[in-house]
Amino acid sequence: MFRRFVTAVLLACLAALAAPASAASAAPSAAPVKFYVVRDSFGGQPEFLFEIAQRFLGNGDRNPEIFQLNKGRLQPDGLRLTRPEAILPGWILQLPPDAKGEGVQTGALPTVAPAPSASPALRLAPAPEEGRDWWKWGILAAGAVLLLASAAATWWLWRRGDLRKPPPARTPAQEWAAGDTDTDRYYYLEDSAPPVAAPDRRPVLLLAAVAVVAVATLVAGVVFVLTSEEPSRPAAALQLGRVVGDSSLHL
């Protein structure tokens, strides 16, 4: 008798423990509701809540009812309805029970699983190799050195007087050709005139060539340095006022 009593108590305890699990598994599914999937356009115009209320409820002024039924609910694209004037194609809008018309669906309201909260990792471009563009700076430095050297040489020649020497005096033939007709005077001038040496212009020409090369090298170095590729930077994608990881819509 006692053994039967203990067995009955154990069976009752097991039944009590199993009841919540069976009740949860047998819980009825969500009650069917009426809903509508927003289209890209209707009548050639983008859809909005007033037009949807007018079409399915018979009165566009009832659009706040649709807004309150869907406010803050997660949509398939990861956004949420936060302002009544901002809806997007593909959104699922629950409608009041009396909604009717083509496009209205009845059944369990589709749910959307929230996206992972962790922000996707940003892939950064590899850092540029150290010293990869050294030759560009070398060209720039070489141009600067050549330009400074040509400037210093110009200053030195000017100080020495090579750049300020007067042109050579007129030769006896030039003096005679100025209007004289006396041939004896021509030979006299030719015999008595000291030899006139033209100034050596080779340093000046060499200096000018060095200056031209220096300027060209310097300009090339500046162009190479300024047009060097900079390492790419990750761009922040903002769409409709949305920040990565934020699932709210701000228009």
C-alpha cells in the first residue's frame, strides 16, 4: 500500500514538471493579422502612409493608426519606422483589422531577426612600403642643390667682375670704317692698337645650362612628390542618415 502511494506521488511530480514544457510546445502561433508589403511605386508615385490608408482603410486621415502599429518595428532592410512620412519599398506594414483591398495579406506578421550588433571589421589598405618613394625626394633634392649651386656660381662670377666686363673696344678696321678714307691712318691704327681679347663666355654659358637643368629637375621632383599615391583610407558609408550598426531611419 505504501509502495503504491509513493509511486503515485512520483508520477504526479513528473506530470507536474512535464506540463509547462508541453504547454509551451503546444502554445498557439501568433494570431493572424492583416499586413501589406510596400511597393516601389503605386500609380507612378512612391508610396506613403496617407495613400496606403486611403486605399485600404478608405480614409487617408487614418494613417496615424498604421504608423502606431508599426512604429519602431524592425524591417527587412534593418531599418525601423520612426517618422510617418518615411517608408521604403519592401517594408512590411501591419494594417488595422478592417483593412481591405488588393495587396492586403492575412496571416502571421513576418518577423525579422535583428542583425548582429558587432560592426563589420574595416579592411584597411596595407601600409605603403618604407622608402618606396625615396627616388622622388632624391630628384627634388638634386634639383634644389643644383639650383643653389648655380646661384652661388652666379654670385661669385658677379663679384669677380666677369659678368660686368664691358664689350671689347673697336678694332682698327672698325675705326677706319667709321668714315675715314685715309689708308695710312688705317695702317697706323692697326699697328698701334693693342690686341683685344674677347671675354671668355664659356663659364656664363655653362652656368646658364646648369641653371636650366636645375630648374627642370626641381620642377620634376615637385611634380613627382605631389602626385604620389596616398594610402587609401576607409570611407564611412552614410545612407539615409544611417551609421553602420545603427538600425534607425533618419530622413
